[in-house]
Amino acid sequence: MNPSVQWITLLWMLFSGAAMGMAFDSYRVLAGQLHFPRWSKHALDFLYWVAAALFIFRMLYVTNDGQLRFYVFVGLFIGVWIYFLLWSVITQRFVVMLIQAAKGLLSILYKLFRMLIWNPVRGIFMILLGLLRFLWKFLLSLLRLVLKCLMPFWRLLKWMLKPITSRLKLPAWCKQAANKVIKAWQRWF
């Protein structure tokens, strides 16, 4: 392997180390701000390291056909070290700023959703519900009025059919069902 490929590989490993540090800082700030459950932190750490390893080996494969040398590890270490010396605080503040901006945007979107969609739909639903209640009460009162008007005819019919109905014997289950219907009827009307 010629020296130019080795220097290019070293530079790419410096860049890859810095990218790993940036990804780690971003992940760490996100995990702190979003309060992931404790059990998920281990899985997320594992996923970070798997993704970092795949990224490093992909970069290594692109730059020098995947040959693993000592200077690759030195380049990664120096890249991470330089990143943490120079850019770590800036990255953390930037990620916190992005999280705050995202929270603010989500808060605005939530308020817009409530104001433009949820409250009008809820208001229409409440109006329809009130209208249905009014119609139901109106129909019940109308039915009561009709029943009160028909009550004399019912009593007359009952008096006329009394000789026939007094001789009929209804089964017990029919009487129980009739009693349930009468109780429900009295509850509603």
C-alpha cells in the first residue's frame, strides 16, 4: 500500500472518529432530554456501537479496501480526542437548541391542531349532541301527550275485553316479560 493511500485513510479515520464523537454526544444529549426508560438505554448503546462499527468499516472499505492497520486505530482515537477537545460543547448546545426548537414547534402545532381542528369538531359534536337530546326529550314529551290522550280509549278497551282476558291464563315467563316491559315503560314514561 503506497503512502498516499495511508495518509488518505488516516485522514478519513480522523474524520470518522470525529463523526463518532458527534453522534455519541448527540445521542447522549437526546437520551438525557427525552428521558428514555432505563431498560432502553442499554439497547440504544448497543445500537450506537453497532452503527458506529458499520460506519467505520464502511469508511475503511472505501478508502483502502478494508485493510485494518495500526494507524487506523490511531486516526480514530485522535479524531475522537480532537472532537471532544474542540467541538463537544458546541455540539451539545446545538443539539439542546434543536430539541428546544422542536419542542416549541410541536407545542405550536399542538395548539394549532386544538384551535383549528379539535375545538371546532368538538363544538360541532356538542351542538349535535345537544340537538339530539332536545329531539329525544321532545319526542318523549310528544309520546307522553299522545299516550295521555289515548288513555281513556285504552281504559275503555280494557273494560270491554275484561270478560275475555279474565279467563285467559298466561304462562309465568310471559308475565315476567310483561312486568319487565311495564317497568321499563314506567321508567321512561
